[in-house]
Amino acid sequence: MVFAGTAVNYLDRANLSIALPYMKDDLHLSGTVSGLLLGAFSLTYALMQFPAGWLVDRLGPRRLYGYALIAWSVVTMLVGAATGLLVLVLLRMLLGVAESPAYPSSAKIVSRWFPLRERATAASVFDSGARMGSAVSLPLITGVIAWLGWRGAFVAAGLVGLAFGVFWLRFYRDPEDHPRLSAEELAYIQADSKAETATAAETGTRGAREPLPWIALFRHRATWGMMLGFFCLSFVLYFFITWFPSYLVDARGFDLLKLGFFGMIPALCAMPAEWLGGLLQGRLIARGRSVNFARKVPLVSGLVLASVIVFAGSAPNAATALILLTVSYSALTFAASSLWAMPSDIAPTPGNVASLAGIQGFGSNFAGFLSPIVVGSLLDAGNGSYGVPLTVAGGVSIAGALVYGLVIGRIEPLGSAR
């Protein structure tokens, strides 16, 4: 269900990037202004990650996620009625507010529904919904644009979200409240948590104390490492979410049909890459390797490989560029398979999981705000050339590998003895 919710989330947020090549002439948007419009969503989305994570820890994910789904779907439909830049920017900022509980809720659900050894796999599956939403949105949104125009595409995407919001509120329950969950399965899910609680009672550490105050989480190096590392990964990832369709149209000459078909290839390949990262971590933990080692293997290696995006700008033809971008996107999602399991790995208590997810989500989505603006500005400065923006993205990817390898420290509960 969270996989499907994440797919709907990205269908609603990615439709602007797909519609943008066809909106620019209608609304007279430059590259810099287009980047501002793409980034407006991420500014409020990033800032709201802090209170959203705190609220999910306090109120639970069921109602908060369900009501957020309905709210962001209504805003998406309103975007289709906008007639000016200011209204578009304000609606995109409001969309960021409405979508902010989605990922903290998802991380909380993973911590509640899965034991430690399965959390990375579960997190990689739900997060790959973003790739599914991005992939499916290309043929769907381009088809709706061809049929109803770009305004109709926003209405259609919003209707899908409304339907899923009602479905979520009707069927999602936490494990303890689910009417068809057996006692045996509940015990299996909670086995790791009970073991952690028993150990904590003996050692006076994790699980034996009240959740830390939200601000106290920032006293730890790992918290800053999670935020900065996710910033670097998302700076590159948001190229695919925002400027990638425009790149295929403007730099490689794709028409509407080619954009809808070939444009979804990187996202479709990125999905199994993320699942592979999650499965690899589960296998490493099952073989006795530490959680720290299991999480960092995909993080560091994936971000290093993702830097091949540098070569896409100078690729001799569209096919080579598409292959390089597919490799980069897949490497990013292979790395991302660790990210939404880490809040439950690092949280000092179960009551801090969504708060940490929101904090690292701020880093991710602040990058989502800056990335499209930086790319748009560099495009204007370089007369539409993507060479410099893609080179910058490759450098940021290497910086992310260094952050996860050296800055974040050990991946273990905050306050654990070193």
C-alpha cells in the first residue's frame, strides 16, 4: 500500500516536469523561471519535513497520510486551473505542504510492520514507488496532454490521488489494530523490538527511555550526516524528477511519443536496482555483517557509480545519453535502498523514527528546491547546454559518497557506546 501511495505521490509531483515543455510557450517561462516553478514545491516540502515527522511520531501515520493524500490531490487539480506564474508558484508551494507527511509516515510504517532484517527490503520496495510513479506518469501524462491539454493532465492526476486517499483511510491499519493479522505474525514483526527493549532494560539505552526532544537529535553527528548525504543524493535525483523530460525534448529532440516511451526507461530500470540494494542488505545482515556495513555498501558504491551522469551531456547520440542516464538513475536508487531504513536504525527510541525521517527528508527536499533552480540558471547561462549542469551533478554525487563514507559515522542508535 505504501508503494502505491508513493507512486501516486510522484505522479502528482512529477506531472509539472512533464507538462513544462508544453506550458513554457503558453505562459512564457524562461529556464530560470521554470526552475523556480519546479523548485517551489520542494522549498515548502523541505521546511515542512520537520513538523511533519514530529506529528507522525505523535499522531500516527494512518490518518495523517490519508488526509495528506486527499489534500495534495485537491491542490494538484487546482494547478490545472492556474493562469499566471504567481498562482502556479503558490499552488506548488501548497502542494509541498500537503505532501510533507508522506515519507515520514512511510518510514514509520516500515518500522512498525517489519523486523530489522527486513526493513531495508521493505523500504526499497516502498521508495521504488517513486520510480513507478515517475515512469508511469510519462506515458499517462503525455497521453492526457495529447487528449485534453496540459491543464487536463493535472485534473486527471488529482482524481487518481483522491481515489487512493479514500482507499487508504478505509483499509490501512497498524499491526496491533489490524483485524486479520494473526498473533504469530504480530510476534514475528515485533521480535526485534522486544529483543531491543529487553537489552535496553539491562543496559539503560535504547527503548528503555522516553523519546528524545526533537531538537536534541541535532546534537549528533549522524543526524547531520543523514541530512547532508541525502541532500547530495537528491540533488542529482531531482534532475530526473524535474529537468529530465525537458532534456529529452530540448537537447535530444524527442517528440511527445518518444518522450512518453523512452522517457520511462531510466525509472523502470531504477526500480529493480533499488530492490536489489534492499535484498543485498538483508542478505548481508543475515550472514552476520553489521547494519553499518550493510547500509553503507549500497550508499557509497551507488553514489560513486551515479557520477557517470557527467558524460551524458557530451554523449554523441541520444541512445548513449539515455544509457548513461539510466545507469546513473539506477545507481542512485541502489544507494537510496538504505535511506528509509536508516531512521529506525539510528533513532535512539521508537518515538524518534519519523522525526529523524523528517530531518533527513529536509536535506533531501532542500536539494529538490535548489537543484532545478541551479540547473535552470546554468542552462540560461550556457545557452541551453546541459554539459555544465550534468558535470555539477556528477561532482555532487561524489561528495555524497564521501559524506556517507566518512561523515555520518557508524549507523547505530544515537547515544550508543562507540
